[in-house]
Amino acid sequence: MEPRSECPINAAVEVLGDRWSLIVLRDVIFGDRRYFRALLTGSIEGIASNILADRLKRLIDAGILTRGTAVRGQRARFSLTEAGIQTLPIIYALGNWGLDWTSGGAELRSRQQLMRDGGPAFVEELMDELRVRHLGAPPKPHDGPSAFDRLNAADAAEQQQAD
């Protein structure tokens, strides 16, 4: 993909600048949705199948995702590359902006608030866990529950309060 200019901001916007690419990345990162059907049915925004197929292709072409080889009877699994994992701080920054400047239900904001409270160290821990899940990196030792376990617990607690 050739950007329209040599400006790094433009180049990044051309890859990540549409709404659906960031939503797909959000769902791969936080929802661990790595198959087409899971991405199609799991997004609360209701992405259309043709748009999802197009965004997955764009993200693969940009080197942000890889598509595993589908063998007979199995579906292809999508994985983040290191470039894809490096989008987490961008998504984190967008989420922080959303906390400050948009409205929304508390149950959908709890994950971002937990990340904000944890700060850059928490984001780095999430990135390390994504490297284990998507790149096969060895896990780094840490005490207590993983970053993703803490996010899932926060989501579950908000869901219980909403019910």
C-alpha cells in the first residue's frame, strides 16, 4: 500500500483511519475474536460481511494481521503481527479521549477506565500477553492475575451490576 504522501501521520491514517479497521482491531485485541464468524457476529456495531472481509484484507496487506492457512474443515485464524500489537497504545489513547469527551454506558467504559488507571505499564503488560497469544512468545513472569484476566473481571463486574 503506497501512501499518498511521505507524511507518517498520513500513512498511519491511510491504514488505520477508517472506523471499521479500528473496531476489527479492538475485537481481535480485547475480544480475542480471531475467526471471521466471531468478528462478524461479535461486534456490537454490526459490521457487514463484505466490509469485514475488505478490512481484514487491508489489515493483512498492511502487515497488521496475518491469516493462518485454513485446512479442510477448519477456518482460517487471524493473528496480530508486532505492528498490530503496536496499535494498542493508539487504541488506548483513542479510548482515553472517548472517556473524556463522549458519553456511553458504564459497562462499556469499564475496560478503558481500568486501562487508564493502570497506565502505560498496564498497556505494556497487555502487549506482552498479546505477543504470547499471537506470536508464540514465551510468557513473562508476573504476580497475580494477568492483565486480560483483570479486564475480563472488570467487564464481568460491570455486567453483573447492569443486570
